[in-house]
Amino acid sequence: MKTIAQNAACQKVDKILFRNALVVDPEKGSQTKSDVVVEGGKFEEIGKIDATGFDGKVVEVNGKVLCPGLIDMHVHLRQPGREDEETVESGALAAMAGGFTAVCPMPNTDPATDTAEIVGFLKERAQDLLVDVYPIAAVTRGRAGEELTEMGSLVEAGAVAFSDDGDPVATAGILRRAMEYVRMFDVPIIEHCEDKTLSRGGAMNESAVSTRLGLPGIPGISEDVTVARDIEVAAFTGAKLHIAHISTANAVELVRQAKKRGIHVTCEVTPHHFTLNDEVVSSFDSNFKMHPPLRTQADVAAMLEGLKDGTIDVIATDHAPHSIEEKEVEFDAAPFGILGLETALGLVMKQLVHPGILTLPQAIAKMTSNPASILRLQRGVLRKGAAASVTIFDPDVAWTVDKSALKSKSKNTPFDGWNLTGRVVGLYSKGRWWPAETE
């Protein structure tokens, strides 16, 4: 089988000059016209560079954005177990199309990512890919909420965080033990915040819309009470807590207040939760069914405010592929989840940057340096001597989402036919440039 490097026509280059770029530095919060030299896989020089006599590859960026390679710290690659929906290789192709040079797959696979062998398997599958894969391992064996995994061996194998995503950690007692354990390794617990005694059987947000549609509801309080529990356990243990796919105004306020208290808590939001509200479910299109569900417009406004004031640290996709056969059923019978990797950048530009909710450096920080800092990844920055990964995109080009053209194995997107702004031109990572034919 050909590697993704061959399929995506990546070119191995030891020395490369990116000329005339709009360089966005998320650490400095700046955007400046500049040139960038990468040599031996590391940033060598950033500034005005004379290309005369340059003995490497030259890429004319022509004023487009150059930033650290985008990082998605929350994806589902479905391997092992559901290779019909996605694999590490097909997920990497989707990531490249979306501008990501690193992704973090969640452990709710079959079997769960709860052993060093499975973490090693995922790392091995990604070894020859342009996209780096940083596995997130399960907190409990089989994600069953009972017995902790061998966290030390999982970190040693390459796990960068722990989560029972798809479910919350079952009890406060188990969460406490897990948090005390992970403090030894300085990695976060990533929590899917949902009290299933409140949400079980629900198909969409509990609201006037769910009543009108006759669909069973998932109340916002199911998220809020778990966020509150987890924050208090994090405060007690001193561990790092990261809230996945936050979706309610109350949950955002809980995180905001926890940060003021000095608790080590961070959170992420998905593009669909800062773009869509529960009214769209009126179409009964199962591509609008996700977990947590789409909330009210007031909740969407709270996501935007949280992004703006820094309460929300990260934009992550929760990329969740499902087969056509599974999604094309009645709404309440369909699985939760949508694709995200290939539309995230376009939605960030359309919904956040162009309307002025975030500056371009602020938006890029939430997709590069912030997730890198939370997970202690040696990337997401533009510094001389640092390992180089680069995303280049045109921030103004308009394009239309066509689900048939997506690189993912699955096609479950609610954004089919949407007009977005901002599209990827090229990527550099692990000493490779893509697309190879671009000069």
C-alpha cells in the first residue's frame, strides 16, 4: 500500500525558503510581511531574506498567510475497529486538506486506546505521514469507568493526555485518582462533560425546539453539573483539566470563574458550536446531530464571547466520521457526530476573523500555540531553532463545501453547499513540502 506521502505528492526538502508571506506569529500576536527559511526541519531565519544564491527550494507565498502548522487536539480516526469510516491514513489526508499538520485521536475506538500496544500501533501507522499523530489514551480500562489504565506506560508509549471521551469519567472518586496519577506526568485529563442520568436517551438539545419537533432532549444542565464536578476535583488535586467541546453558556462561565480562582482548567469549542444553533435540527437532517448537541442562540453567543475574552483556549473539530448508511436513518436513531477537519479553517475565517470577533493571530493561537502548550507538544511556534511545521493559506479566497470532494472516508457534514472563506495552499512538516508541484 502506498503511503500518504506518496498519495499526497509530498516532496522531501532539506532547505526551503518561503518568500513574501504574511507571517502570523501566535506567540507575539503579530502579523508581518516576511520571509521564512527552514533548514534540516527547523526554523533557521525569519525576516527579510535575500534569495540571491539561495541553494534550496523557493516557494513564493505571494502575501498569503504563513503560520505554525495547525493542531487539532480532538479528532476521531476510528482505528482500530471502524476502518470503514476512517483510518489514520485517510484522516491524515483530511487533516492536510484542512491545513492541519498534527492531530490527536481520541480513545473511543474498538478496542479502546487503553494499552501501550495500541498507542504504539497508532504512532507506527503515522510514522511515514506528513501529519503527526499524538494519541490520547483512555483514563479507565475499556473506558468502562472502573479501573485506571497503566498511565505511566501509556505516556512512555506516546500518549499526550487521557480521556474517556464519548463518556465522562464515571465518578468523582475515579476522577480524583486519575488526576492524582497524571500529576506525575504533567499531562491533562480531557473531559467529555455529561451527566448521563440527565441526558440518557436524548437526541438534541432540550428546548422549545425539541418540544416542537417531538424529539427527546439533552438538557444543558447535564453538561454544567459535570463541568462543576470536574473543576472542583481539579482544584482539590491540583491536576490539569481540559473541558472538551464546551457548548453551554453556564459551562463557559464556570470555566471563566475557575480560571480566576487559579485552577488549572482549559477548554475547547468546535466550529459547529460557535456557528449553528438547535433551530437547524428542524430539518431532521441527521448531519446536525452531534454530541454535545447544538444549543440555543444564547449559548452560541456565549461561545463567541468566551473565544473573545480568552476563556475558551482552543478551537478543535471533534472530527467524527460516520458511514452514510448509519447517518441516513431517522434523526433519533442516527449516531452523534460530524466531520470537521476540512471545514474548520474556513468556518474560523468566515465566522470569527472576517466579522472581527477574533484577530487573525488570536484565531491562529487557538489552533496552534494554545493546544501545543496544553499538551506540551514541541510545535505551534515560529522560533529560530524550533522544529518547523507550517501551514500556508489564502485568507480571502471563497470556496464552496462539496461533500463528494472531501478527503475523509465519510461524508457526514452539515456544511455541504456552504460558502466559506480561506483555503489551504500548502503545508510543511517533518521535512516534507506539500503540494510538491507548487513553486
